[in-house]
Amino acid sequence: MTPRTKVEKRVWELSSRLPSLSPSQRDWAVKKIDLRFAYVNRRNSWCGECGQPLGISVKTRLVDILDDDNKTTVCPHCGKHLVVKENSVGSVHYDTAYMTVVTTCSGYQVFRHFWIKKESAKNRDAVISVLEAVQHWIGEDGKTTIVARDQAFMGARCNDGWNFDKPMSVKHKAPSYYGYDIYAINPDFYCPRTRVIPVLKRNGFSGDFFGITPSVLASRLLTDPMCECLAKTTQVSMLKMVCGSESEIPYMFAVNICNRNKYIIKDASLWVDLLRALEYLGKDLHSPHYVCPFDLKAAHDKFIALKDQKEKRKEDEQRRQEARKWESRYRTDKEDFFSLAFNNGTVFVRPLLSVAEFEEEGTKMHHCVYARGYYKEKDSLILTARDIDGNRLETVEVSLKGFCVVQSRGVCNSHTDFHDQIVSLVNDNMLSIKKIMRKKKMTETASQVRVSA
């Protein structure tokens, strides 16, 4: 795009003055990407350096031709040591990487991202290309101007789709169809010779990017005092977490307590989860005892478990309050069945008489008859099946529409040895359930007629 603002015009002018990679820089980049392979499949094999056939295949006893480490071999044509890649498909293979040159220009911090591609093909020598793809120009105010290539094709899901046939130009923002910033390149390696503007050094940059995208780290250090504090106090894990999102630093006051106590946060996500649990439990987040644990994982697991227990108690109480509201309604809907009971001398079956019994049944049997609110189901009758000593065996659901056993579950939704007996006993007494249901409907119909009259 055409530069619009004074800054973009200035950057575009300076970008045209940047020198090409020096021979030593290019040679260093080539050595970093110069991975040498022998490509082997069931039919043939070839050298990734000179492209000549090796005369071996997967069917060959590779042990006889490989070196002592069983991973490399020597090409008889070019004499280079090669790492064997078995079951390689295709006659052309690519290895790609990004190298970033960290430099300065007229007060700007500049990150020059070079795309390195090694192309290995049959019957020809390998070709290595080193081409510049993106430049980030960051001023002392932290504002970034991007100079980059166009994308070679629409909808690319990676950063390798650059159009090197066209010159670089100023970019205002990444294309929206990517869903992420395609220009925010986190390189595979950095050129060893670097230059950094003084203000970036002053704000905590030590020469290590800690695996963070360089343009993001530099911009945050120049614009966010909290990130500057994290860098200067070597809270690397917190710095990496913050630079990976646009949100503010969580619990920065607690981070300051860690700094005063010379405590380094090893795992930022684990530490933040711990503090959220402590806050939920009402603990003192200004106490080093809580925010600077000796064993972070043990403290995290302990307080997360306490938080889960408290949340469960809270949920259980809410469920009980809701169940109390259903107590009278359940009694009204199902009281006609409360006198129902039958047994076969071994198994005794009766309905659950209250919502409180649903809770007890669900707790004892470790299933969801209470948690899923089966007491709300108007067209279901829930029965409890027990032995002659009163021990719970299974919980039975009967459909009041189809008059059949929907399910019968024991402890943890299992089937007991009495399962078939229980289902057979309920089916044998289904007529009694039908009679009660028919009488209930007749009573409801008569009540409606009286109200209408």
C-alpha cells in the first residue's frame, strides 16, 4: 500500500536504504537450515544434496548400509553425510525456517525477517534461498510500522505464502481472513550480531526474547511499564503469558510482593490459577505465605481442591433450595402412587415418597436421579428396589405414558445380580400402575368439569 502518514513515509524511505544481507550473514543462515537427508521409500532412494540415486530402499537391510548410529549414511556421489528419512513420499522436499536480523536505523528498532527455503529434488543439486519477507519498524513510542511482501495466495494458513515476485510495501494491518497477525513472525533463530536502541535496553531488554515474538516484546516493553517491571525482575513466565494476550497483567500487586521477596514465578498460568482460588476462598493475597509458595504445584492443587469443594457445597445448597420448592408439587403429582408396593420374597419395590428421598437415593447410589431432577418429570415414576433387609439394589424409572421400564440402575449406574428380577417384578405389576394412572386421570377430569360448571 502507499504510505499515508509522515511516519510511514519516513519508514518507507529508510527501508529502501537498508543493506542486503552480508555474505557472512547469508552463510550463517544457510548453515542453520542446511539439514542433509537421504530420502528412502519402498522403491528407491536419493540424496537430498546432489539428487543422485543411492540404490537402497526400505526393503534393503538398512543396518548393512547405515553408519554405527543407525541413522546416517554417506552419499557415494557427493560424499556428504546424510540423515536417513524412511518412507519419504514425493520427488521434491522442502525445509523452511525464519531468521530475524535485529538492528536499528535512525532511532527505530528494526526486525528484519528472512524466509529461508531449502529445496531438495531428484537428479539436481539442492537449492537454498534466503529472501526478506517482513520488516517491523518500532519507534521509541512503541508504535509499529510494517513493511512486508504481499501474500502469494488467498487463505494461506501459514506464513510461507509470500509473493517474492513483487517488491515490499507498507502494510497497515493483516488481512482479516487469516484470523491472526501473519506479520507477527516468531523466528526459528536470530542472526548473532544484533543492535538495540538505548531506550529498549533501558526498559529491560537483555538480548533474550524468551521465545516471545520480537515485535510484540519490543512494543510491550516500550509502552507498558508493568512489562518493563517483569523484564527487569526476570519474571519471565509472567512476561511470556502477558505478551501472549492483550489483557492487563493479573494480580500485579502480588507480583510486586514476589519481587520484594525475591520469589520467581516458574509457571505463570499455575500461579494465576492459585491466586484466583485464594481470592475465591477469601485468603489474604497480600501475604507472602500464600503468593510465594515453596511448592507452587502442591499449593495450587491444595487450594484448587478447596475451591472445588466450596463450589460443590454451594451448588448442592442451591439444588436443595430448588428441590424444596418442588416438594409440594411432587407430592401432588405422585401421591396416588405412594401406597404402591410389591415384592417377590427377595426384592421389594416402592416409589420414592419425597424429593428428600431422591437426594438420599442419588447420594447412596452415586447416580444422577437427584442431580438431574427426575422428581420434576411428570410422566415418569421413580421406584426404589431393595432387598428384604432394606439394602438398596437399583433405582427404577417407569414411563407413565408407555408403561414400561425405561431404566433400572444400581450403584454408579451398574446392573446388579438382581437386575432381571427387578425388571420382571415391575413389569408383572405394571397393571397396578396403569389402574392408578387411569383413576388419577378420571379424578382430574371430574375436577375440571366441576370447575367449569
